[in-house]
Amino acid sequence: MKLAVWTYEGPPHVGAMRVATAMNGLHMVLHAPQGDTYADLLFTMIERRNHRPPVSYTTFQARDLGADTSGLFTSACHDAFNRFQPQALMVAASCTAELIQDDPGGLAETMGLSVPVIALELPSYQRKENFGCDEAFLQLCRTLAKPMARTERVTCNIIGPTALGFRHRDDLAEITALLSEMGIEVNVAAPMGASPADITRMGAAHFNVLLYPETAESAARWCEKELGQPFTKTIPIGANATRAFIAEVRALSGSTIPVDETRMRQPWWAASVDSTYLTGKRVFLFGDGTHVMAAARVARDEMGFEVCGMGCYNREQARPLRALAKEFGLEALITDDYLEVEAAIEEAAPEMILGTQMERHIGKRLGIPCAVISAPVHVQDFPARYSPQMGFEGANVLFDTWVHPLVMGLEEHLLHMFRDDFEFHDDAGPSHHGGHAPRNDPGAAAAHAAADEGGSMPPPSTPPSPLDAPALPDNIIWLTCAERELKKIPFFVRGKARRNTEKFAIEKGISEITVDTLYEAKAHYAR
């Protein structure tokens, strides 16, 4: 564990909370200090749930550490049981409470409660949030799910969706509808929307559909071994993967009912003339392993992008991601340090980032467009509208989500290209206001100088523009003419062009970068 400004995953008890919050009739008692109640905000503020998570905290304070904190825990368990009357109780300790070693699981099991108690061992200083999800759901299944007779019709369980998951709500709805179209009924969907009573019925299904390995692969493997239920391996993100998923489900279920693909517009839109200017765009992917691996295949095989880098923050998915990266001729970046991710993105100089909320911030810093494909995400990625990532509609959503930042980027580039036009230059007022009143702009002097010279390159005597001028290495000075020429370069490669030019100037001992220096550097690095 280390101190960081940003983190991709929370501690494992947050993962357990995601499972509890997704379910009905389950209550969780968390042995934790007062400050750990912040986790409620993840669900009420970011996911915008209209009720608090079903979690009770012991909320011990510093003064309690000299007394018997285990008594606080047993009191919290009794109070939670009497107040909420859950079908099952899940107990765990937060990362802080783990240090005082009160053993919440052992304490709860000796209380003689009339409902099942699921005790979680969450090694907070070795594992993280996704492990907490996976372990909590596994222990729920081990405690509650039992072998039983199969349903008369072929049914399946859908496992993996949790609270605070990236588009889990809509993915579940999309895949449920797809299975229904194939004539396959869903026996239980869990954890999301399920109750402990539903978990006891999981053994009646013929097979399991695993949507998110990060949150339910251990449970899927346990069900395969103990309940005799095979599970799907294909994650249906993208057109090709959805078709492969349908074929895998047919093999498990025997279904032969045709599926209507007419609502999937992504393949034609990606191949249409309107999208050809996107072909070959270099993209860098980072997020959880499942979404990154799926997105990499969609980017290369369906969108025509060139994948120039990929990585994940959850080490549990490192092995399959490294294998896929090798197929792409890349070396996977496995790290939970956002600074390493930012350095890798800056070095790769992609034209687009597909990542998490953190990569969105990195993209803003580097001037690179970003589309979010994975948790962690912020409030804008829990939309009120239907917006799945999986299935046929998910393929349409991927196209819109990935392509629109590039389309807007092209528009921005065109505005930059024509910034010296009489209507669009920096000294002009907004045209949509019906007039061209000049702005009070600190760059106006440069624009007047350009007009006096009859072109877009002010003479070297014009002072450098203070706009958009980052700190320069070794006292290298960009002349205004060179700065203005640099702005004509598309924004998604402008940073690389700037760095290469400054490196060239340092190597050649040039102290003032002119337009000629810019093009000499371009020719030098193009060899």
C-alpha cells in the first residue's frame, strides 16, 4: 500500500460493499473506524443511487482502542440484524480495522444469529477492490448455493454485475435480452438484483454466463467444479465478440433460434466513407484487463485503429493481457501508478486514449482526446440513458463513444488551421453574436504583426506569444512565427512535434526556434 493522489482501485472492503449494495436482502457489517464511512459516497454521489448501501459500520474511534473493540462489533451485528432483518449477513474488516485483529468472522459465527453469516477474509495490504468483489461473491456462492435438479427448460445464470461497475446495469439488460431472443431464460442474475434466496437457486441453471472475470471468475470456477455448470469465456464487447459469444452459448445450450442483427449499425458505420479518415489512428488503451483486451480487438479489427500501447492496473489479469499485447507486437504496461501510465502515453504520443477517468485527466493535460472504456469512472459515466458496452447495442455505443472525440478533434484542428482567417483569427469576436467586435486578447499584438506582414508568419522581431507556451528546456526560445506554424499541426501530434523540435534545437545548439528549425527537425526525424 502507498499514498497516492489518484488510485485505480480502492481497498478490498469497497469491493465487498459493491457486491452487498448490488443485492437485495443482504446486509454487511463492516468493522471500521469513523473515517471509513466515506465509501457510502461512492454509491450515492458517483453512481447516484437513491438509497444508502446496506452497510453498518462499527465506527470505532481512537479512544475505543484502549478498550474492547470486539464488543462494538458484536453490538453492531445485533443492531443490524434486529433493524434490517436480512436474509444473510456479510461481515468484514476495513484496512484500518484489520490492524487490530478482532476477527469479525469468528465473532459473528459465535453470535447464534438465525441467518447465514458470510465471513470475509480481505487482505487489505496485499489485494484490492476487484479482489474484494470476487472474494465476496465466491463466499456467497460457497455458503448459499447447493447442487439441485436442473430446470426443465435450458436456463443460465448471469454472474458478475455489481454496484459501481462500468455500465453493469445496462450490460445486464442487453445480455438478458440477447439470451431471451435465443430462447434461453435467465435463472438468476447475480450479484446485481439478486437476493440470498436467489443465490440458493443458482444450482438449477444449466450453465453460467460470466460477464466480468474481475468480479466473478472465482465463483464461476467454483460453480463449474461443485455444481457442474460450465461458463462462457467470451466477453461480448464489440460486434465480432458478440457473434462469438452467441456461438459459444449455442454450443452450451443447443439453441438454434436466429438472432436479429439489423439493429447493430457499428460494422457498416465503421466501414463507411464517413469513417475512413479514422482508419490508422493510433490509440493507447488502459483500464481493467477485461475491458482493455476486448477494446483492443475492437479497435484493431472493427474500427481500423492502430493500437500503439495497452496496459491494465489489476495484476490478476496481467498474464492474459501480456499474451494479447504480444500478438499486437507490444509490451503490456502492468501498473497501478497513474504517473507511469502518463509517461507511457506521452512517450507513445497516440492520437487517442481509451482508458479510465484518470486517463481522461491525463488526456486533458497532454491535449489528447480520450474515451472512457473502464472503471474507475466519474459521475458522467453513469448515464440516465441506456448505454451498454456489451451486445449489439453496445457495439453501437462503442462506435459513438470512440469516434466522436476524434470528430470533435478534427473540428478543433480545422479551427486552428484557419485561425488566421479574417473570421476565425484570435483577434476576431464570436461570429455567432452577429458582429466581429475585437477581443481584449493578449495575443492581439501577434495578430496585428501578421496582418502588417501580409501573412501568417510574423517577423522574428515580434515578441513570443505567451499563449500556450509551456516551460522550455535549456532556455530554448520559440519565436512567434514558429509558434504559429506549430499550431497548424494537428493537436494530437503537436506535443510530439514540439518535443522533437526542442530536442533537435538542443542537439544543434540552436537557441531560437524559427519556422525553418521546425521543418528541419521534421525532416531530421522523418529519415
